[in-house]
Amino acid sequence: MSKPERGIVLGGGWAGMLTARMLSRHMRHVTVVERDVYPDTPRSRKGTPQARHSHILWSGGARVVEEFLPGTLDRLTDAGAHRIVLQRDAVTLGPHGWQHRFPSRQFALMCGRPLLDWVVREQVLATGHIRVRQHTEALALAGGPERITGVRVRDTVGGAEETLRADLVVDVTGRGSRITNWLGELGLPPLDEDVVDAGMAYCSRIYQAPPGATKGFPPVNLAADPHTGEPGRFGAVYPQEGGRWIVTLAGTRGAGLPTHEADFLPYARSLRDPLVADLLEDATPLTGLMVSHFGVNRRLYPERLGRWPEGLLMLGDALAVFNPIYGHGMSAAARGVAALDEHLTKPGPRTARDAQAAIGERVDAPWIMAASKDIEYVNCRVRTTDPRLTGGAADRHRFSAFIDTRALRSPAVSAVMTDVASLSTSPAELSSSRFLALMSKDELLPELTAPPLSADELALVNLEPRTPVTAAAGPLGSPAVVSEEGPTS
């Protein structure tokens, strides 16, 4: 892939805008093709139906955004986004129990997806080097199986069609990508595809939080236990801008997700702990229910083709989508953008296939994390050749459960697990000799039997403390302390 001068980004959502910003560092001309029209304030739009549900920008992706768009994280927090230090500022019930609230070096940003999109888009377009074609739909790729030379588009208002020429076309059109059909039209074989589908569906509702609760009360996340043999049920309460909460309930295939407002609270009561339901008792609903069915994990492997056309790349949800319950979509896309930036920066000959392989490597960690968890749920439908998800999976699941359980009570183990979960460190760290040595000598705090909430936090939402909060435990040494800079002994 010779040094491109003219790039086209198909899809102007969050990942598309970040891709356009990155390309503008390497090319003289960058055009974004977007079927929708952008709102002039942070509002949802037709092309991002997932924006109606809760979102997390993990620190592994947030740092990439800050690299390409300095000052964006401050702009988001100034606009009302919440910066949550993990696990210190959150209350989490994992599959194996309650998580102690240890501090770490990692964080997450929580706010409405429309605000995330709007702040990033405003930052990108303020550079003045990127042209946006709104009301424009991509119809087909131009060129042939050896090289893509542009894209044929249609004006969705007037119907006029034209071909836009480019040295590089990047498909960031998301879950609705038509790349497979387009490649077939060029005579290329189908892409290998893996699918892990637990049947996850989502139901969200916006609430006005009790006064002071969105600043002084931590986000809550209640996960399911896949080992019960029953469909998984999840619930989360995340702070949003404007003193609001977004409450998202989710369930795997057969969980009976609510579709009527009268069923929302009873479903929350059916979770493994009543905390989410208790929080809703004094919260005022501001919207109706927003239901979506898009929880499948799906990954394409363009780098496996015997020949991949020069001038074409796939990124973001067009390449790989993950169950949104894990919150990795935006951060995984950002990491893919960073991989392409590194590829374009390298001296010497470059090929599109090499670039696509580099992007694929960055989505591998979130793919395995999401797929390996979902595959444990009853009624999960699996179509994959990934040996990490098939042969020997039972042993890996047992080892993963052992680590997860340890992380609930060990500050040092929790810090490493949080590094991995936030896409800041490779999962390979969990099998390193350094980590295994840490596992053998770490000190465990007592097991929690109730949500780790302080009296002041409970007072904000008019809840009474539960007792006991910890189970009986034997004598403990001084546990390791983890700061935001890193673990110390």
C-alpha cells in the first residue's frame, strides 16, 4: 500500500469520525460518507440505534481518543460525563460474587452515547481538514479484486449517483456493513466468520436520579452467573449528564426481557441482588422502554483471504461486534484506529492486507473476552473455528473463574484484571510468570456478602445498610495497596 493521498471513510459515527481524524494526519484529502444528517446538539439519530442504551468508554480506548484529539476527555467531563476510577468508584456483582472497591490505574467514562458522539464529532470537524458528505449512501466499491479505487454513492435526497475516487476506502459502517456483498460483486470469496450468540437483548430507561445521587453514588453493575444452567439476567445503573441515570436490563436467550413498563421493576427484582430494583423505587422515570436485540458476538477475518484488495480496509463494528454488556465496542474501535495509524506511520512498503491484520490483532482481546464468557450461557449458539473457544475450553473457563474469584478480594490481582478488562493490557499478562507469582502470594480480604456501599452513599438513595457485609475470614496479612499509578506492596 503506497502512501495514500485521498481517503474515504464510510460511516460518520463515533468510530468513523475517529478514523477520519487519524487519516487526516497522513492524507491531504479525507471525505466522510454518512447516510444520516447530523443533529446540531447531542441527540440520538437513526443510524445509531444502540445510542439509546448505556455506554462505557474504557481507559484503553479513551487514551487513544485523547492522543488524536487532545482535550476531549476534559470536554466530556465538562459537559457532564462521569470519570469513574475502577474498581474504586463502582459497585459490581460479578458471576462469582461482589467486587471489593479497590483503586486502580484504569478508569471509564460514563455519559450518554449522543454526548460522546457529539463531542468527538465537533472536535474532529473543527480541524477543517475533513469533508463530510451527509445524506449520502455507499452503494458499491469501485475498482476490482486487486485494487479498490473509490466508492459509488447515491444522494438520498435527490437520488443522484456518482463515483468518489480514493487511494484508500475504510468501511466503518458498523453492524449494517454491506462489505461481504460488495466483495462478492468483485468476485472475491466469502470472508471467514465466527459467531457466538447468547441471544442477548437489552431494555433501557432513563430516570431522574435522587438529588446528589449521580455525583455521590457509584454506578452499579449486576452480572449473571452462567453456571446456574438458567438464562442470564443483568442490570446496570450508570450516571449520565444532567443528573440522570440510565438503567439497562439485559438477558440471554430465554430470560424473558420486559417489553412493557409494568414489567421493568419486576424484572429488576428477579436479578441476583435487589439493589437495582431498590434504587428505582425513589427514582422518577423520564422515558419509556427502549428495547434492542443486538447482543451477538460476530467477527470477520479479511486477513485470511488469499488476496485482499489494495485500497480497502475494515474497522470497528464492520469488522467485529461484541456483546455490548461488556462495553468494549468503542474502545476496540479506537484501538483499531491506533493500529492503522501505526501502520501508516511505518517506513517502507506497506500492504492493505498487513494493515488489516494489524487491525484484527487489536480486536482479538475484546473478542475472546466477550465470546468466551457468552459461550458459557445456556442456549448459546456457536459457529466458530477458534480453538480458544472450542477444544480445551472447559479448562480455560475453570482457570478464568479462579482468577476472577481471586480478583474480587485481592487488590493486586484486581489491578491486573482491571488493566486487561479496560483494554489497557494484553490478556497474555494473565498467563505470565509475573502474574502467576502474584497469584501465589497475594493476600485476600474477606468475601463480601452484600453491596460495598458506605453509609453516606446509602443515605443519598434512602437505603438502609445490610449486615453483615463480609463473611467470616481467617487472619489476614497486610494486603497490597493499589494506587492510580500502579500496584505497590
